Amino acid sequence: MADQPERRTSGGCMCGAVRFEAVGEPIIVTHCHCNSCRRHTGAPLVTLASFEAGQVRFTKGERKVYTSSPGVKRAFCADCGTTLTWESDPRGQSLIEFHIGTLDDPNALPASVHVFHGERLPWFDTADHLPRYETNRHGKEPYGHTPADDLSAG
């Protein structure tokens, strides 16, 4: 049986000035409901594909990076404004998380979890059965696996 080629995830901004590639499997793909991510994108939630920084290279252009909070950087294209990344070093692991909409094939990396579900907009939810965490998922058990209406009814 032939070895499978290593996954290559590519993407970039709307205007094409910034391009990137990640080699290997993502650590996780999350739906994030936190206020910071919502403000960064203007969307009710964001979906992020998380990679170790060593898996990632920017193949064209330079992203504009700013520090949004202590230890957290967010990047975007300085030409067209496309939001590109969330970057940090939680628990000593350097991460770059790409906004799923910037991927050439976003359908290839479906989300597997909701984080910061406790901050979600009350008028928005997704009809899936993924685990939902009040804040982050590290060292915690999810508080549900269904949309919010089902969680509050039980």
C-alpha cells in the first residue's frame, strides 16, 4: 500500500497579496464564539484551523500583525483587509490558526468543537452535535453537545 501524501492546506487573502501553506494535519478545527474573534471578523462566530507554527509558511506577501491582547496576535492583509490568523503560544506551543474562509478548500477541514460557547450571541447557534465548551477546552469537559436551546431545556 502506497504512503498517503502529507496534507497540504493552502489559502490566502481576497486580493491574493498574501498566500500561505500548512503541511500536515491541523491540531484542531474550532468554532469560536468569543467576543474578540467576533470583533476581529465582524461575524457571529469564527471557524479556525489550528496548526503548529512550524507547519506553516507564508508563500507570498507579508501579513500585517497586531497584538490584540497580551500574548495574542491577529493578522490580516494590509491591502484588502482580509482577516487571516489568530496567533499565540499557549502552553509553550506556538500556534497559527487560520480563519477557515481564507482556505482554498475550507470544506476539507470541518470543525470538531465549539469554544467560548458561553460568549455566543443568544440569537445565533448552529444545529450540530459537536461538543460545546463554556470557555476553552483545555482540561475541561464539554457542557453539552447540542444547540443552546436543547441545553437550556434539559
